[in-house]
Amino acid sequence: GNSVTQMEGPVTLSEEAFLTINCTYTATGYPSLFWYVQYPGEGLQLLLKATKADDKGSNKGFEATYRKETTSFHLEKGSVQVSDSAVYFCALTRNSGNTPLVFGKGTRLSVIA
Amino acid sequence: GAVVSQHPSWVICKSGTSVKIECRSLDFQATTMFWYRQFPKQSLMLMATSNEGSKATYEQGVEKDKFLINHASLTLSTLTVTSAHPEDSSFYICSARASFSTTGRTNTEAFFGQGTRLTVV
């Protein structure tokens, strides 16, 4: 079955540090890959996505590249801010039809000034 | 993007009572909605798939008689937690997928409600 393995947290970084959150997946076929962010007390917001191999998703300074050869979709940001403190979820879904998302366990990021 | 509205955002209820959570797609029609549950500091676990006009499909281990799902229209799905107990306290989130076309391609994206924090006392 489909699954997502995500780097365990929590992760604590100083402001302006480099961020990497690892994500690998297991899936049949060619899934779409996503990163969602959840701020305290809120629902999930789509951060970025990639729908095919070698695609790079980017948003708000965050990037992730769909690597089929390593089945990975690692999230990176060159310089984090305090406002980036949140929980980040890696997820996948089949491209076709009304299929639900499969989520990783989430990684809590805390950025300190 | 599309908007999914979930209500209420939080609710406190007594043990033994029932609580209804609404999930609405505001600017698109959703034949399918998904209900997830999130325990503190854990990931989202799919509870059930809600299908308009038919019975919901529940994931293994989810009690269908306890978590009643109704999807009576293309824009509304409801989750009712019946005879709630403290162990039902959790964060419940609904999701719907919307399709939209840009430059000749059709993309489908999942949109999430704001979530409902249920506390059973």
C-alpha cells in the first residue's frame, strides 16, 4: 500500500538557519506529492506540490523536488523565520479520481529568534 | 483556490451526548469528501470517505455506528459523533478535492476545512 515516512521531530532551529525535513514514500504508480503546513490551532494549508518526477514545488521560500529514483520529496528552506514555526506534513495521493491523501506523521518545527 | 468551511471550530460536550460537525464546499461541488482525525502531536488518520447520495466508506477500525456520516448534497457532509466519550476528544478535519482547468490541463487539489477540536468531558 501507499505510505509516507517523514523525519521525526521536533526540530528546533535558530532564525536564518537552513531547514531540511526528509520525506520518502512508497506508492504504486506515479503519485502526486505534497507538503502541508499546520499552524497552531489551525487546519492544514497546502504549502507546495509536485505531480511528476523531477518537478520542483516551491512556495514562500520552501522547495521540494520529486525524486523518483530515491522516492523522496525532501522539504528545504534556505533561511527560516520565527513565523515558519508549525507542523509540516508530507503527503501523497494518486493522480486520478477522488482519492484521499496519505500523510506522514508530521514534523514540528520551532524557530527561535 | 477553493474553500472548504468546517463548523464548529471547537466544541465541548458532555459524555453521552452527540455532536454534529459540518463540512461545506463553498464554491465548488464535491461528490466526495474525506474525514480525518488527528490526535495530539500525531498525523491525520483517514476515518471515512463520504460519498454524495450513498453510504460512506469507513476505514478499518472506525465504528460506523459511532461516527455517522451523511452527505446529502454536493456541498455538505456532516460527521456526527454519537454517545461521545472522553476518548473521542480529538481534532477532526474534513477535506474535499476540487478540479480546475488551466491552460488545457485539469488539476485536482485537496482543500481542507479549518478543523474542529472536540473535547468530551
